[in-house]
Amino acid sequence: MTSVEPPPKIRIRGLSKAFGPKVVLDKLDLDVPAGSSIVVIGGSGSGKSVLIKCILGLITPDAGTIEIDGRDVLSMGRAERDAVNGHIGMLFQGAALFDSLPVWENVCFGLIAKRRISRREAKPRAVEILAQVGLGADVAELSPSELSGGMQKRVALARAIAAQPDIVFFDEPTTGLDPIMGAIIDDLIVAQVKRLGATAFSITHDMASAQRIADTVAMIHKGSIVWKGPAAAIRDSGNPYVDQFVTGSTEGPIRMEVRR
Amino acid sequence: MGAVLGFIGSIGAGLFSVLATAGQVVLFAVSALGHCVRPPFYPRLLGRQMLEIGYFSLPVVALTAIFSGMVLALQSYTGFARFSAEGAVATVVVLSITRELGPVLAGLMVAGRIGAAIAAEIGTMRVTDQIDALTTLSTNPMKYLVVPRLVAATLVLPMLVVVADILGVMGGFIVGVFKLDFNAGAYMTRTWEFLKFEDVFSGLVKAAVFGFVIALMGCFQGYHSKGGAQGVGAATTNAVVSASILILVFNYVITELFFAR
Ligand SMILES: Nc1ncnc2c1ncn2[C@@H]1O[C@H](COP(=O)(O)OP(=O)(O)OP(=O)(O)O)[C@@H](O)[C@H]1O
Ligand SMILES: [Mg+2]
């Protein structure tokens, strides 16, 4: 590494996390350059969501360091950490919309919490942000439980980008959607990330989705990164783990924990 | 021999996990109290919780109190008639209601109604990542979810118990006057005659403590629930059971503090 290179937006070194005897992350290293879009692929239960939650500070890792903009976020105090998180957006695997609040309050929740806007200004702002993800003003008054899964994902996307973050995390944004809606969500993600100039960190099982969103793809297996490369190279990576994942074959180095 | 040792071992393990949970509850309570006094505050949420816990519990608490006052008058009349002390009915009713039955029955009813609702709501938010989402949106879940419920329950339960006290005495009055043929004026005089400030006050202190305990157990169980719908169901049951037991335990402790000589 030469000295002219800027520090990566996110630098992870030796990250480990176990729940009781179950090792989920095992000395994981990963760099995410600023402004790039990385997609992490890997089997169910391989620790992808745990990885994101560690970066967000929702789970405390057992060992390792996480730097954001060159600053160690694990040793930060509460207030400093909150300030860093203020520049991060997150789309949760299950959307995680607040079902006690209408859609517009969900979308502007972070803006109101940070006192960037008042509740009165929030509704028109929410309608603007909803328009960016292709939802009409009529959705704003609905409750999240009245929306379809695809609409919930879009509202969650609107909520994640509302505060104009410079890092956005997407945990399986297209899982559970039909291929067309999946492609629409992917396009929205690409468009919004580009508009914000943000760094994107996504997780997916869906290879088509990965190729649409990613500059770089990283494969996680048994708690560490086993391959990392440009998205275009994924179909001929030469890596047995990636090959098995791309083809969906049951024969290969990846053994799912399934009893027969 | 091995079976006996295994049995003793499992008792020990059970005791240990109860103590560990008790420690976690205390830490949770301390942390929540710390958040109670530091901004940001959410008055809107506090108001909504007070309405939910207080106002909507009124019918349940009112019915419980009236019928308890009524049955108390009937029971003490038939019991005391055996030694010709029927005149004490009014006094027995008012002391039992204000000191014991008002706060305990209101507490238990609210524990069933509100403790369960709090645990289910917060538990669902936990297992669907909504609590994590709060954190990522610059909002502390302890302040946003736990504090309003704790404060609302602690403030509102004494108010409910004032209502329960009045209605309980009224229930006794109805049975006393219309069924047992007491003179209405004499019954009321007997009601006031031996009633002291600390009888009512101790009941209200109990109510505040019970309110805190109900909300605390609901929040704690919900906050730490895991494993989907089943986990939320377990959290709800645990919240109601543990709050009910703690209400009876604290009822004894507070009575001891006020009245034991
Ligand atoms: N809070 C927790 N407590 C205990 N174990 C956990 C916890 N969170 C995650 N795990 C375990 O960690 C492992 C990885 O979970 P994770 O959610 O990261 O998987 P994932 O890679 O996101 O899978 P999926 O693609 O199905 O979402 C799982 O085996 C899970 O059981
Ligand atoms: Mg996941």
C-alpha cells in the first residue's frame, strides 16, 4: 500500500465474534474504499448480518478493530459513536419499520430525532423522499402493516437514505421479492447511492442482484472472507467456494449444516 | 445416588439462573432510572402511555374494586356477626381496601393487562430488529421505549388506586346499606372514624412501586426476548408472572415498613 492512497472508508481487522460455543466471525479482515459499493455474499447463517451489526455497534465483537474514516469506532465513547452513526443509513433484512408509526414518520424518524427538521416539516419531506423510491404521496399516511413486502422494502430504503448518509448498509434488500421488484429495488439502490456519493455495503444471496449493485464482491465462509474481487469476475473467479455459490451446487467445499 | 446428585445439581443451576436474572433486572432498572433524568425526553410518548396504562385500565380496575368492596362487606358481616361485632363492617372495608385490596388488586389487574402488552410490544420490536433500527436512527431505545412506560406506570397506578379506593368503599356501602340495612349516615361515619392518612398513603406508595415493577418486568422481558413469536410469547408470560409475584412480595415488604412495630 502506498502513502498516496486514501484510507478506506471502513477497515476491519481480525474481527471475531462467538455466541457461546458457536464461532460466527473468525478473524475477519475487510477493507471498503470510500465511494465504492461492496456486496458480501455467503450462505445462510455464515455471519453476514452479524458482521453488519458489529460495524453499526449493535453487537460488540469479542476481538478485532473496526475503523470508519480511519477512526477506531469500537473504542469510542457513546456520544462520539452516535455522531458517527448519524452519517450511516441501514436497511434491515426484515425492513424493521416501526409499526406503531405511519410511513411518513418512519421515513423522517432519523431527521426528527436529530432535530434537523420539526414534525410539521416532516410530512412534506417524507413525501419527497418517498417519491425518490417511486412511492406516491398516498402511501405516507398508511401504516407499515398495510404495505406489501416490496413497498415495505422501499419505505425502509427511503428511511435509510433520508438523512443523506455517507455509508449505507443493505441487508438482503431483495430477499423475498419477485425478480422484477428485486431489480427495481437494486436500481433504486444504485441510483440513490450514486446520488448521495455514498459508500454502499450490501449483503445478498442473489447473484443477479449482486452483479447489479456491486463494484466489489466478497465471499464470507465460516466467519472469514475467502474471496474478494471485482463483480465482473465472479462467474470465473477460479475460487471453489465462489463457484459453488454461483452455481448453487450441493457438491463442493461449502457444507451447509443440514441433517439428512 | 447419581440421580440425587443430578437433582441437587439442577436445583443449584436453577437457583443460580434465578439470581443471575435478578441481577440483570436490577442493572436494567438502574440503567433505566439513569435515562429517566437525562434528556432527550419524550413527553408525547409519556402522554400516550399514561392514557394507555391509566385511562384504558379504568373499567377493569373499577369493576374489580366495586365487587371486592361488596364481597368484603358481606363476608365481614357474616363473620363478625358470630361475635356481635357487625358494627365494625364499615371500618374493616375501608381499611382493607385502602391498605391492601385496592393497590394489590389494581396492581394484579394492570400486571395482566399492561405487563403483557408492554412485553409483547417491545418483544416484537426486538425480534423484528426495530430496536436496532432505533439505535441506527440516533434514538436511544431505553429513552424512547422504556422510560415513558416506566414513568407512566409509576405515576398512573396511584391515580388508579385512588379510584379503586373510592369505588371499593362505595361497593361496601351499597351492600351495607341496601342489603345489610345499615343506616347510611352511620356507615359513612364508621368509615371515616378510624381511617388515618397513612392507611391511604401506604396504599398509594404500594401502587407507585407496583406500577414501576409492572412496567419494569414488561420492558425487561420484552427487551431481552429472542427467537421469534415463540420468544415473544414466553416473554409475555414471564412478564406477567414475575410482575405478579413481585407485587405480592413488595406488598409484604412495604406493609412491614409502614405498619410493623
Ligand atoms: N444475538 C444472537 N445470539 C446468538 N446467536 C446469534 C445471534 N445473532 C446471530 N446469531 C447466530 O449467528 C449465526 C450467523 O447469523 P447471521 O444472522 O449473521 O446469519 P446471516 O449470514 O445473516 O444469514 P442469513 O443469510 O440467513 O440472514 C447464526 O448461526 C445465528 O444463529
Ligand atoms: Mg442475515
